[in-house]
Amino acid sequence: MVDILHRIGIRATPEAVTHALSTADGVAGWWSATTTGDGGRGGRLSVPFDDPTHPYVIEVVDLDPGVSVRWRVVAGPPEWVGTHVEFRLSRPDDRTVVLFRHQGWAEPVEFMHHCSTKWATYLLSLREHLETGSGRPRPHDLKIDDWG
Amino acid sequence: MVDILHRIGIRATPEAVTHALSTADGVAGWWSATTTGDGGRGGRLSVPFDDPTHPYVIEVVDLDPGVSVRWRVVAGPPEWVGTHVEFRLSRPDDRTVVLFRHQGWAEPVEFMHHCSTKWATYLLSLREHLETGSGRPRPHDLKIDDWG
């Protein structure tokens, strides 16, 4: 098992960060603009990417507002299904620091390299969304390579 | 052992990418603006970050122009010393795709999370440097959190 790790500091409250990670309108602000669903603990979010008829589906399996959010990937790329995405929050200064971990990858395939860089750009988008009100969710996401 | 993985596509030749990864003036264009040293296979580069009296030092241990570059970290943060940074190049379209791996971390410490996101921003800087002539090497690097 290998993980994708990231760390970003955001000038927003832990509660605002939690909202952006666990609700449809929050996730729509930085990851995929057409996200729908219930959110909240045990809720599921539908997150369209390339193929609108086959959105990624994530379940919010843990939610401790201001402290941590954990997703399970229910549908999406084969390499993603069954993996978990965890966000742990801390407050070292006026920023909320997000420790990110996408865990459960079976192998460090080339697609995992792509997803690691892409997650970094989406976490920068999360910061922009929360600090300026204007993130870069798909389809406005920063393209990084020939895969998007 | 855990690795940091990334993937980025750059509209430049594999030879230009190799140059940017294995010479002092190349590395100065995207990682640390005050990089000095010999570069080339077996050469060492001195790459200053926070403390100019204690630069990071990397040795170019493998160099296959247009194909791959591999560094060994000789001096730098304790977690980095002895680790390797590998860049493998391919050419799926008019872009050179860089597969990045920073390998040999002993533990997935919080600093590794930071470095993973920071590497993504430096690879975006490498792309800007090669595509536009103007990257974001330190001290012009994008700050991502309370650690820089």
C-alpha cells in the first residue's frame, strides 16, 4: 500500500474547511463544479469528471467538524474504488493546516503519479475557494499533463 | 519506505528538460534561483533554501539525456539526506512527460506531506520555466503553508 500525501495552509476557520470538504456546495467550489448529493456524515456525494454519466461517488465515512473528514471512494477510476481520502485539520497560526492522505492504492502506477500532482492543484484550488471565494473546480481546473 | 510521486507534461524537448534537471543554470530556473555547481553526471549542485550557509547539496548520480535523471541528496534536511530524486521522461505527444519520484523517506512524517505539495509547485515552476522562460524558483516560490 502506498499513499498520496499533501499539506496546505488556508486562511479560513477549521469549520469553513470542514464545510468545503463534506458538503455538495462546498466540494463544488474547488473539486468538481457540478458536485451533487447529501454530504454530512454517512452522506454520499456525486462528483462528475470526464464522463458525466459515470461520476465519482464518495461517501463521507467520518466527519468531526473542525478536526477531520474522511471519505471512502464508492465509484470512480478502478484504482480509486475502495480507497480512502483523509483530511486532518490543525491550527498552528491564523491558518488551518490540512494534512491530506489518499490511502489504499494497490500499486504506485503512473496514474497515481498523475493523481498526486492533480491533488496538489485541487488543494490549491480549495485554498483559493476559501480565501477568495473563487476556486478552480473542474472544468476550470489547472491541466497538468496529457491526462488532464 | 514511502515515496513522493508526481507527473507533469511540459511543452519542451526531453533534452531541454534534462538540461533543466542536471545543470546549475537549469535548476536555478525553477527550484532555487541561487543554485551553483558543476552539474552533469557525477557532478554536485549546491541549492540554497532557508539557510544560505547550509544549502541542500545534490549529486547527479545518473544522467541519460532525454531519458532520465537521478539525484542523490548529499546534504539538506535530515529526512532528505540519502534519499534519491528520480525524473523519468517520455514523449506521448508534443509534451515531454516527467515521472517524478522522491524515494527513500523513512517515515511518512508531516514534513513529507509538505514536501509532496511543495514538489508539485516546483514541477509547475519547471514547466513555466521551460514553456515561458520564467519559472518560480525560490525565493519567488509559491508558499503553501506555515512552513513555506
